[in-house]
Amino acid sequence: MLYSLQALRALAAWVVVCHHFMQIFFDFHASGPVGRFLVERGAVGVDVFFVISGLVIYLSTRDKDIAPRRFLLNRALRIVPAYWFYTALMGLLLLTARQWMPHQAIELEHFLLSLLFIPAENPGGYGQYPTLNVGWTLNYEMFFYLLFSLVFLVRQQRQVLVVTGLLLIVSEVFTRAGLLDHFYRNNIVYEFLLGIGIGVLYRRGWVAQGLWLPVAMLVTAALAILYLDASRRLLHWGVPSALIVLACVSLERYFSGNRVLKALGDCSYSVYLVHVLVLYGGWFASERFHLSPYAVFAGCIPLIAALSWVSYLLLEKRLYRRLSGWLSAPASTPVVVPLSRQNY
């Protein structure tokens, strides 16, 4: 397990939380340097997530004989239960509080497409976002998992080349030919490849542990993100995100064994899913009782943390263990399941 990735995953999740706080409470109208940074750059947490995902998927499957079906089942059991649960809650919120959410809407067809990770125009009219808006990133994740599952059909020496070729063909050729939705032409999908590249370097022992060089990489990446916008997202945010991930791996000895960081990383997926619902609840309270948005947000933070930890324990850890055993193991065989999200 790389504890540095656990810490970085947690940081990325909470940066996204702050970004959506500025969206929900201020409609992205920021004042001050911190507010402007969160509005204009807070979405970079997603890019960090994608790089980490590529790295972890590569490392966790290397030198393992895995059937494509088994790989996809494992990924689905990790992603789907919590996502469906919070999508259902978001749908219920939209049905019961739509009069206070003028920019949000729900339709049955779109709701079902959201559950199936199929990109579709949101009935609110603001783009291809699922019912639980943050799920747009999971559409890319599931797309990547589907393509990656095919690498297990070829020899390991060719797997990186195969997944790279598949991404290029599907994203550049199929979308332009109209065979696949243009949603997948976004070059953000190549950030998974950056993570795989880091995984290759790590496996070969080319990622040296150190301090000053990784710190210099972090400063360089932070400055790039600060001064470059998302107009060329892969270059402006994807490459700096990869530098951040690489630097954190190089600083692993400073993170290793920290149980707090492991716990924060473990529940980062639930943080990502639950925070929008909590922030909407906070916004309702702020509007109804004329409370300070910042005071409300201060109350939302521990609530998000507590709910995400419970969500991790119940929806991710316990439910994953039960479903995995039920779907794949003989009744007489005990199931041993790695519980760390590092293994996903």
C-alpha cells in the first residue's frame, strides 16, 4: 500500500468539496484569492483522481492472471453500490425540493441512464451530467475500466500498449465517426495513461525516494495549476497532476504507516459522493435561516467526514465483502477480500 496516495486521494476529494461549496453557495462568484482559486482551479482534484486511478489499477493488476469478467465485477462492486445509493438520494431530493433548486431537474430516462453510467444531457440543460452531478467522472472511470479489462486477453508485455491504443482509437476515431458519444473525446481520459506511466516507472524501480526533488516537483506543479487554466486540460492540469502523484510516491517514506492518512484515503470515495447532498442541505439552511455561508460550511465539514466514514464502513467495506463472496465464492470457501481502496 502507498500511504502517500491515500493522503493525496483525501486531499483531492476535499479540494473538490471546497470547489462545489463555491458553486452551490455562491454560484461560482468568488471574492478574494482563495475563493477564486477554489472556483477556477478546485476541479483539478478530479485530474489527480484520474492519474491515481490509472496508477492503482496498473499496480494492483500487474503479474496477476485475471479474467476480464472478474476484473469488471470487482470494479463494479467497488463503485456501483455507493453510487446508486447516493444517486437515489439525489433523485429523492430533486423530487421533493425541486421548487428550491431551479437549475436542477429529474426525468426517469435520464435517471436510469445515470445508474448505467451512460452519459446523457441533464434535463436541467447544463451539460452531460448524471442525476448525482459528480458522477460524470465515474462515467469516465467505468469507460476506462471497460477498456482496461481487455488487456487481460494479451500478454503482459503488450498490455500498456494495448490500453493506450484502445483509448486512442475509441476516443479519437469512434467518437469522430459518430460511433460513440462525443463525451469520450475529452482528453481528460488520457490522464489514466499518465497514471499507468507512473506505475511502469515505479515497478521498474525508477521512482527514487527523496525530499528536495519531489518538493521541487510539487512546487512546479502547483505553480502550473495556479497560472494555467483548463482550456488544454491534459497539458495544463493533467501533466501537473501527474507530477504531484509522482512526487508523493517519491515522498512515500514520510507517509508510510500513518493510519490516519489511510483512513482519510479509504473514505475519500464516499466523501466525493456524499458531499453534494450535505452541501445542498447546508445551502437550504443558510437560505432559510439567513446564516453565514462560511459558518454553515464549517458545520458541513465534520458532517461530511462522519457520513463518509459510515458510508465507507457500510456501503463500501461491508457490502463489498458480502457481495463479492456471494457472487464469486463457493459456499464452503471463506472469502478473503483486500479492504483498502488502494487495491481498487
